[in-house]
Amino acid sequence: MSGRPVDVTPEARFRAAVEAKVREMDRPRPFEIPRFQADPPEQDPTNLWMRWDGRLRGRYWNGASYTYVDYPMRSDITAPPAVPAAPAPPAPGTIPQTYETTWTATWSQTYQGNDTKRTDTAGETQLYFGQVDTTLGLQKSLVGFDGVSLVSTLTGSTIQKIELTMTLLGAYWSSVKTQFGLHNLSAEPVTFDGTTIDQRKVGKGTFSVSGNNTIALPLAFAQSMRAGTAKGLAIEAPSADREFYGFAAGVGSGYTPPKLTITYAK
């Protein structure tokens, strides 16, 4: 039978010896801690040993000298280490809850183009805005809400949304665009003063002659109401163009008056 000759060169024998040592090092074996009757001399590199009574003892160099540490035997352990208690759950009410509250208008009034009050029933119970002829001119309206309730309810809250629901009773066309600002009046004034209207004509909405209409208003409107600097809305047309003329249900009209719905977290 033929075959390759066995490689018995010195290099081969050395390589085989090294490989055997590596295999020996990889073999699992128990770790044995040395046992001493007394502490080994500090010249000895050993840093962990077992005393004959079963205690583990070690040492480490602290930079100036050796520090010795004794580790207790299992019989010295009387109780397991304490486990830190889990953190308590947050107290009820600390997580903000979302609410939605609706306020119905408490008063309303229409004003003529010359800023004086309309004293007829329609002017006192309905909200006119815009111009249909020159007799009454460019009309506008004010509507008020319960300012005390707004402040007490919204204090400490984060405003998420504010909506106005208004019943449009008539318009020159089938729908009408109008604009809104803020006033801080507790009751209807004798005359309309545009200089007191905050964020004048900032809010905008389109209403159709089909019953209740709901539009979104700027968050800043609700934030002002929360701060107590606004109690209601001013409704004004942007111009005398007839597409901006219309009238909606006010307080006492027999129809649903304007409502504010504010969504907030608290």
C-alpha cells in the first residue's frame, strides 16, 4: 500500500506540540483557589485565597499599600440582599385628561353701520353682519358668553381646539363668509367700538343656510378666554360686498343661539 511519507521534521514536531497545548488550554477544567493557613507574603502575586476555616480572603494595591478584604462564608449569610422596591405608580389625577365643554351665548346684539345699536326685535335677537342696502349700512354683531365660567373651567388647562356653532337664518346667497374677533364685555354696549376688538377679523368661517354650522376658531381665542381677557365674539364682514351679508340666530330668537365648544387637557 502506498501513501505520503510522514512529516517528522523538527518544525512539524514543534507545530504539533503547540497545537496540543492549545487544545489542552481549551479543555474545560475547574478553577482552583489556593488554600493558605496564613496570608501569603506580599511578594507573592496571589491576590485571592481561601483560609483553612473556609473564609475567602483577598487583597489589592491601593497605591500605597495592600488593602485586605474578607469575604464571608455561606454560613455567615443570614439573609439575601434587599431588592429595591418598585417605584410607586403615579397618583390618580397626575396624568392630564381631555375634556370638552360647551358654552351657550348669554347675550347678543346687532349694530348698524354707524355703530349704534339696532333696537328692533330682529336686531336684538338676531346677529346681522354685512350690508344689503344703505339704510342700515355695514352691520356687525356682538355675542357674549359666561366669562366667569370660561376662566374657572379653563384655568390650568392646555387648549386643544375651539369651535363655534351658529345657526344661519339667511344670507344674500346660499352661503356667506364672515370674520370674527374678540371682545371683553360682560353685557351689550350702547355703541360698537372697533378699537376695543382684539384679534379683529382674525377668525374666519363660511356658513350655509341649512341649519347649524360649526367652524374652528384660532386657539388664541380660547387662550384669551382662559386668561380672562375675552368674554365673547365680534362678528364682522370683510367688506360691503353682498356675498358677506347674512344673519344668524341670537339669544331670544327662538332658534339655537351660538355655542362655543372648547376641547382641553387638564
